[in-house]
Amino acid sequence: MAVSILTSQNVRLEYEPASIGERIAATFIDYAVFIGWILLTLAVPAAAKIPLGTFYVILVGALPVFLYDFICEWQLNGQTLGKIAMNIRVVMLDGSQPGIGAYLMRWLLRLVDTKLFSGLVAIIAIAASERGQRIGDIAAGTTVVKLTQKVSLEEVTVSQLPADYQVTFPEVKLLSDRDIHIIREVMLRGDAEALHRTAQKVKEVTGTMTMLPDYNYLKIIVNDYQFLATQ
């Protein structure tokens, strides 16, 4: 069953929830990262008979592993290295960008979800939830979805604009960072209906008029906003 998210632009995005298998695979990849980090920072120096103090072991060896999920999801837009490998990501159910509070809530409840009974609690919760949510997701208002990119990420992320770039729609000043994030999300998915509804909503908010195709119009909107934001 698809996860339906209604954004603040009144655009409905359909996502396919990440399967239990994909989430488990992502977790195993993250565990491999843990093992690699521990070997690099603790096992190898110990084998070389380099003395390791308690402060070093805790700060360099254990703390990054302990905070890994929270820091990665917060800094990598809802993904850990395992999630990146499996092409899945954390999203908010209200269509907004997950904030530090949502990521923190997911991380705090990971102890209940994935540590108790070897992750059985999380597996049962995800299987029972229509939106594929573990307990941490339910508390944070998030879920984990598949990223089926129909447009390359490079086309919709921040691009290098020339110094003499000419703004086409100065009315983009009426939009917010959150609006631009939603526009990029819609462009990334490449759904024609969502693109059209988003373009119409942006025209309504900004008062702009154009005969450009929806995708081309939104691309210019994003570039104009980026250029003006850096001035």
C-alpha cells in the first residue's frame, strides 16, 4: 500500500513504503559500518600495541557508533549509509522536511524498536502498520519510503549558477525555503500530475504567468530563488 502525503502546497505525493527486508538490509549495512569503525579506531591500534585510554575509547570508538543513526539521518536528509545503499529515506507524513526533533525521537525510541528482542518489536510494528512505521516513526510522525527517482538528483538540487544569471521571476521572493524543498521533491519524483498541480499553486502564490512546461517553469523558479537567496 502506498503512503499518501499531502504537502503544504496541496500536492499529494505517493510513496511506496520501504519493505521490512530493505530496512533490515540497510541496518546490516550500518552494522558493517560500525564494525569497520571499531576495527579502525580500536582493534587496529590495540593490535599495534598502541595504548588506548578510556577517554579515547569512549569519545572516538563508542560515541560515534552510539550517535550514528541520529547524526546521519539529521545531516544526510533522512538517510544513513545503509539507507543510501538501499535507496530509502525517512520522510514526514505531513509532507514537511523532517527536523532535528523528529530524528531525535526516532533515535531515542530505537532502543525499544530495534534493541529489545533483537528488533522483533520493530518488525512487528512495521508489519502491522499501513504506513510501514515502527514505534519511533509513529512517535515522530515519520515513515521510511523507497526513493524511485524519475529525474536525476543533480537536476533538482542546488546548482552552480553563473554570476550574470538573469532572474526570470523575481516574485519567487514570496516563497519560503520549505516551498522550494517541496518543489524539488515534486520535481525529483517526476509525476506529471503533481508537477502540474505544484506549478499551478506556485503561479497562484507568486502571481506569475507563463506558457512554459510545468517542469521547466519549476526549474526556473528553483534557480531564481537560489540566486536571489545568495545575493
